Amino acid sequence: MSSQADTPHPPGKTSGSNSAGGHGPGPDTGAATLYKAGMFDSLQIRDFRFLWVSTLCATFAMQMQMVARGWLVYDMTSSPLALTWVMLSFMLPSFLFSLVGGVIADRLQKKPIMILAQILNTVATILLAYIIYSGQITFWHFIYFGLFNGSILAFSMPARSALIPEVVGQDNLVNAMALQSATFNLSRILGPALAGGMIALFAAGDTTSTRGVGIVFFVIAGMYLVSVIVTSMLHYKGEPAERGQTSPLEDLKEGFLYMRDEKVILGLLIMGFVPFTFGFSASFLLPAFNQDVIGGGPDDLGLLMTGMGVGALCGSLILAKLGDISGKGRVMFTCSYFWAIALAAFALTGNLYTALAFGALTGLFSSVFGALNMSIVQLAIKPEIRGRVMSIMMMTHGLMPFGVIPVSVLAEFVGIDVALMFSAVMLVLSMLILGHYFPDLRRIDKGHGENTLV
């Protein structure tokens, strides 16, 4: 068993009880008392630094894989529906298997789970790269590998999410979650451009060449391999918390009962799904907005995507700088309202540069909202059930594409601008309803210890 001394973070105070009704027996959380508050405080903790680099490599690989896969699938099929099926093959396992991954994360060491999953993902990507490079690829290969890789991710992500607060402690958790969000947003900006440039380079001008795309997939597999190596360098193994002799099914039931009984956690879970579904409609419908409203081409679409990504990255870094702020509940609600205003303004604009500005603002406010929501959940839940709660959140996020379908139908038959305005209104309405039925959400202060509520 790993001892407290094995946990590579600075010593300090231990938090008291949390809103979930448990106590914080995790690692000491006094890093903020040793460091001057700064944007990259959590990166001074050795294991989080390695975990962050591992996540950065994996998210870059995932973003590059999405572009390369989408390019080749559309070139092979000329069907937007085919792109949808491939996306769903990757995301559906999150809904089906995340709960099992959460139970595993709470019962076993987390580090071996992460390493095994990353190794399997790397091997699968190498195999897919070879199939593409050799010209044997078919549409169904992408479905099969999407289901496999999505399942691996569903089993491993609860362990990775649950490991972060154990490594950094409560005082650094908001900063750490914001920096984790920054890895996604940075890869969201640079990953697609890097993949597109490499496809053009390796295909020697023939972008329909499976050999060129295959080489890009080998590079992606290499990035996954680097992620495996960096993860293996973690000192902390993520030991499961002390628990009674219960079966996996009993653990699963306990997770749902916990969510039912802890109203604040339940409210945060709903907040992380329903408003997000409406708020992120702009990202899902961006190609249609670019063509129908802006009248732009592929270069304009790339600018719009980059603008949203830059805004989201700025939001992550701002929150990382602010750290463990007070009044988190009020900040979340305020960000959601500004997010809705920016989304409505984005829907009404017909100019590329105005759309860039408001698109960046939607990315900024959504990033702060999302990182704060995840941070408060991590702070409030009991450590021994953290993996299962994270898995329930992943399960709901796996349903997000289905939630966008009504907005997409509205865009198809009425207009993209009306659909985005509808999304902005529903974003505000859903937050007002949540504030009414879960009033404690607004009063969340620190999210842990005696400062959970104002």
C-alpha cells in the first residue's frame, strides 16, 4: 500500500468535512501556503506535472485523430451521416461502460488502470494506422475501432479524473482542473491544424492518399505511447479508499443512492449536462453557421474554430490564475448568463470578425463554467466514491450529442440563427430552473470544508 509519504505534494493542512457529508482523508492540501498564488501552481507538484503532460499528449492525439479520421471517412463516403455514426461509435461506450469504469476506479489502484488502458489504445491505433497505410481500410473499420477505443476510454477516464484531487489536494484543485481544461483547449486549437498540415505533407499533395493519412495515424500512436511512458513515471499509485466488503453491484447501487441523496451533487451533475447541451450547440453547428450565415469557406471555418478555442484557453488560464476562489456558485451562474448573451450575439451576427469576437467569448465563459463545475464536484464528493460519481458524469456527457438533435432539427427546418437563439434562451432558462430547485447551488462558496456554503 502507498503511504502518505509516497504522495508527491507539499505537506500542509487537511480539510474538514465536505458538503457530501464525508471527510477529506485525501492527501494534505497546503500547497497554497508554500507557493505564491500563480497560474501554474499545480505544476510545481511533481506527479501532477507528469499527469498534465500525459493528458496533453493524449488530448493532442485525440484531436488529431478526429481530424484525420473525419477527413478520410468523408473522402470515402461523401456522407455527413457516416461522420455522425463514427462519432457515436466513439461516444456511445461512455454511456454504456463509464459506470463500470467508476466501480473499478474505486476498488483498484488507479495508476495501473490508466496505464493498461493507454497501452491498449496505443496498440489499437498502431493497428488502425497499418490498415489505413496499407490501403485496406473500410468504413466499418472506423466503427469497430471507435467502439473499442471509446470503451477503453470509458473504463479509464473515471480513474484519471479521480486521481487528480488525490495528487494535488483541495487547495490546488481548482487550479489543477483549470490547467487540465487548458490542455484540451490548447489541443483543440493546434491539433486540427497540425493534423491537416501533416496529411497534406505526407500525402505529397494527394489528400485522398491513405498512405499519407496512415503515416499521420502512426504519429498519433506515437503520441499515445509518450502518454503511456509519462503516466508510468507517476510515483502515486492511487490506492482505493478503505471500504467494506461489498460486491461491484452493491458499489454501483451505492453510487446512484449517493447521487440521489446529495442534492448539491445531483444539481451539479444536471448543471454539467443540460446547460452544456444547449451552450455547446454552437460548436456542433459551426460548419452550418459558417456556410449559411457567414457565407464562409473552409478557411473561415478554421478561423471560427480557432477563435472559440482561444477563448476557451483564455478562460482556463484565467481560472487557473484565480485558483480556489470564494463564491464559486455565484460565479458559475454569472458565467452561464454571460455565456448565453455571447451565444445570442453570435447567432445574430452576420460578419466574420464579429462572429470571431463573440465566438471567443462563448468559449471563455463556457470554459470557466465547466472547469468550476467539475472542480466543485471533485471537492464535494467523498474520496471513496469519487470514481463512481465521475463515471456518472461521463455517462451523461456521452448523451450530449443526442441532446443537440432537437437544436439541429430546428436549424434544419427554421434556420441556424433561430436554433442558436433558442439554445441561448434554453441555457438561461435551464440555469434559472436549477437555481430554483437547487438553491444551495448559488450559495456554494469554497466547495469544501466549512466554506461549502455561504
